[in-house]
Amino acid sequence: MSVDGYIDDAAPERLRLSSAADFDRVDAVRATCDAILVGAGTVRADDPKLLIRSQARRERRAERGLPPDLTKVTLTWSGDLDPGARFFTTGESPKLVYAPSGMAAELAARLDGAGEVVDAGEPPELAAVLADLAARGVRRLMVEGGGAVHTLFLTSGLVDELQLVVAPFFIGDPSAPRFVRSGVFPQSPERPMRLEEITRIGDLALLRYLAGGERG
């Protein structure tokens, strides 16, 4: 995020807040996980592949008996997902879409096998999503955003670790998307997170927090 807490500006083109070195660090973190999750808004806005980019890391995963790509996961409330998005068309690992009960069947028909649609309740329950992922063998889940998903996980108290990279500039536009939205967060002044690591990445700063005393 920017120093003032934004993850993009309001321009049509995606703003790159990070650097090549940090993108490589993120790739290394991805390689330690079983699945990666983004919201449907991120799928629409950024069209991400969500793959492990380093061939060496993919090969090391294969040596450990792990698939080269992570299971891809998205949450949708509206069902507005394009089966041609790179979320669905890249990588060989499963693509899971958690949707409200009322639209799960319709969405599955529209995606036509591009991904597996899972009924997540009405409204979708995050705890049920995580329980289903655990039943599928997911032990370490990486949540990459965007702001609505960050807020949902944090306000639900379901975050073990937060890796926050701060870019050395300001956005200053209230119409731009923020790292988190408003809500009631268990990570409060009365129950702060524990700062575990500070790392300099060029002019970026990585702050790694452990969230939730009993969980961390």
C-alpha cells in the first residue's frame, strides 16, 4: 500500500506500487502455500494469473510432491465472473469459486467447467469456505486481496499473519481503493498485532505482523 493506505489510484491503468524485488519475494511466499485467494473484483479488475513464476520454485515444489501451481480460489457475491479470465485459463491446479447458494447452480452452468463452483451459504460464510479448503488439503492459504477481501478476513479474526509492504509515496485520492475498508477489527488498540519482522526492499518497507494472540 502507499504511505497513506491506498492499493491503487483512480486511473484506469493499474498502478504498480511494488518493485521487481518485491514481486519476486511474493513469488517465494506463494511457493510455500497450498492455495491463493482473491476476490472476484480483483479477478475482474486485474485479470491475474496467480501462478508461481519462478521455474526453479515450481521444480522444487514438484520434488516435494506438490503441484507446480497453487489451487486458485475466489469469492463472489454477484456471480459476475468471465470464464475467459486468466484466473480460469492459466495453470493446471483446481480453480474454486465460492458463491452464494442462490446463484451457485447458475454460475456453474455459465462457467461450464472452467472452475468448480462451491455453495458457500446465503450469505457466504468465510468459516465454511476455510473449512471446505481444509477438507481439500489446503493448510496454508495466501490471501492477496483486494480491499473487500482483506477487510472480510481481518474483521472475521481469521488472519494469522499479515505481510504489509509500504510504498514510498502518497496517493491522496479518496476515490481510490484502500488496503482495508471500514469495519470492526479484532486487531485493535486493546489487542494489537505483534510486529515480527521489518525488512527493507529498496525504498519499500515490509512489515510482517502476527495477528491474534492465541492464533499467532
